[in-house]
Amino acid sequence: MIERFIAFRYLHSGKGSGFARVVTWFSFIGIALGVATLIIVTSVMNGFRSELLDKIVGMKGHIVVSAVRGNIASYETLADKVLKLDRQVTQVIPQIEQQVVLLSGGAARGVLAQGISQKSLGAKKLISENIVAGQIKNFQGQGIFIGRRLADALGARLGDSVKLLIPDGLITPFGKLPKEETFNIAGIFEVGMNEYDKNIVIIPLPAAQSFFDIPGKVSQLELFLENVDHSKAISRQLANILGSNFSVLDWQHSDASIFHAVVVEKNVMTLILSIIVLVAMFNIISALTMLSNSKVRDIAILRTIGMTKKSILRIFFTVGSFIGISGTAIGVVLGLLVSLNIDRIKLLLERLSGSELFSEEIYFLSQIPSKLDWCEVAYISIFSMTLCLLAALYPARKAAAIDPATALRSF
């Protein structure tokens, strides 16, 4: 079509429209960067939520049942009852959880001790699939598992002896005294979340019951579901069945603040970065307006030789559409490339700068997560192209409305 040919001639020709050409390039770059940044940010925030959910729920369970007062006796019977409650409940892990002090080589550190059975440890995929030293078969007797970062902080290695201490473990005529017991490091795990790799000690359940002086009891039951989205409904059902003697908390209540913060941050960042695309949209309006002003004589000549207003409109609309669509396409490709390789890019930048860009102590995770949501990529692309097409419409209509007689008289 002649309109398309003229439109591409205007795009590639810089005669008489140098500044408009610069603005056009800025519009193109702005759209590409805006779309790419939106895709990268949404992918990283989706990755954060997914990784936090996998790590937190993988260590704590989807639902936690605990006694309102004291510990849970006859926990095996209760675990069987809960397991048969709903087909969504795939696993129930009896567990003891208590704060202790870990002593090793003159160093002391406060940690969270978790007492579970060897079978339950094997079923807890987040731990069993991330053991970096030792074997699950050694998780018995006085053999314990600790996180890799905790081991590094204490200078402890596989097979070393460590001591666990609880401040008020022994009751004597003189009051409560600390209780201390020696354990051996039978395994080291690394789940990739600093909070757990640095602050968790896992003890065989019989040894934990003896150490904490609660024989035949546990402090809580961890429930794992087939579908995490059903946790609220099942927790309500459990609370009704178990009654007021038990507390039932699902993951959305116990760690709601973390996940809410991630969602809010994602929404705010998306809103802020959308402004980049809006600025690029106004640049398209400016570029097309300047282009049409510089091409008034051309428009007048085209009109006098028989070209209609619709044809003129299509010429300038094609110019704006091409900027918007090509900028969006480049932005999508750039955003996908960065999102799929973001951790490699992070490592490269850290090597070049010599500084840490992603602190595990601050961001919880050991690497930058990224999870592409193709629906969000499609929404961002449609949003960008729609804005660009709307931006191209106004100056195109203005160019089409130029009166050829008036325009030729001015030359």
C-alpha cells in the first residue's frame, strides 16, 4: 500500500525533521525499557513469592496444629485422625520445636531445635533433597542435622560433637538449672534460605523427647496438603473437629506479613514502572506532532493529487503504531532474556563491581528468583501496545485535518 510506503519513508528519512527523529528514538527506547522493566520486576516478585512459599511452607507445613496448653499426648492417634480427615491432607509430621543454645568450639549461638522422626525427615523434601553432607540413615541416636551456614559460622564439620543447652531444663531443690547434652553432627543441609540454613537444628524425635523431658509427647503436628490453596478451608474444618484445646494455624496466618509485603511491593513497583510507558506514549504524541508539522507541504501535495484524509491518517497512524509495536516487541524479548538469566547477570555484576548486590541476610534467599507468568507478559504487551496506538491516533487525526489550500498558500 502507498500509505505504508510513505510511512516507512518518513520513519527512515531525517530531512527537515531531525529533532522529531530524536524524539521518535527516545519514544522507541522508552517503550522497550518500560516493557522490559515491567516484565523483569513482575517475574522477580513472582519468583520471590513462589520461593518464599516453597521454603517457608516446606519447613513449617501448610497447617500447624498445637495444644493450647502444654504438649500433645497420644500424638500418633491424633495424626492418624487428621490424616483421614480429608484427601487433601497428604502428610502429618509430629514434631517438637523449642529454642536452645548450641555450643561448639567455644562459640555459642541461639537456634531453633526441631525434633522429628527419621521417617518424617526423609518425607520432608526440602531437607532430604538438600543434604550436602551425611546421610539420612545416620539421623538416629545422638546424630543431628544442622544448616550449612550455621556449620560455617561455628566452624563445625560432619562428625563433630556439639552441645545443646536449655536454660531451665533441670529442676533441683535450688531452682531450675540449665540442662546440657552432647550430640554429633550426622548431616548438613542447605535449603537456600538464610533464615533456616543459619538457625535450625534437627534432632531425632526420641532424643528430643528425652532432652526436653516430654516422653511420649510432641509440641505440634505439621500438615502438608496436596493443594496449598485449600489450607484455609481445611484449617477451619480442623478447628471445628479438634475443639478449643487445640490451636490450628495455616501458613497464610503464620507468615501473612511476609507474603502481603511481597504482593504490595509488586503492585507498587508495577504502578511506578508503568509511568515509563506513559512517558513514552507522550513522546510518541510529541514526535508525530512534530513530524506532521514538518511534513505540512508534503501532506498538502498528497491531498491535491487525490489522497484522502483517511489515507493521511493511516500514514501517520502507521508511523506511531510501528514505534509502539516494535518497541513493545523489543522490550518483551529483552525482558524475557533478563528474567531467564537474572541470577547469572547478578553474579557477573558482582564480579565486575566486587561488591555483594543481593544479601542473603536481607532478602532471605541465596539467589535471585525469577518466575515468568505468561499471562502477565501478555497483559503488559497488550497494555503497552494499546497505549501506543491511542497515542498515535490524536496526531494522525490532526495531520489528516490539515487543509491543503491553506498549507500551500503559506509556502
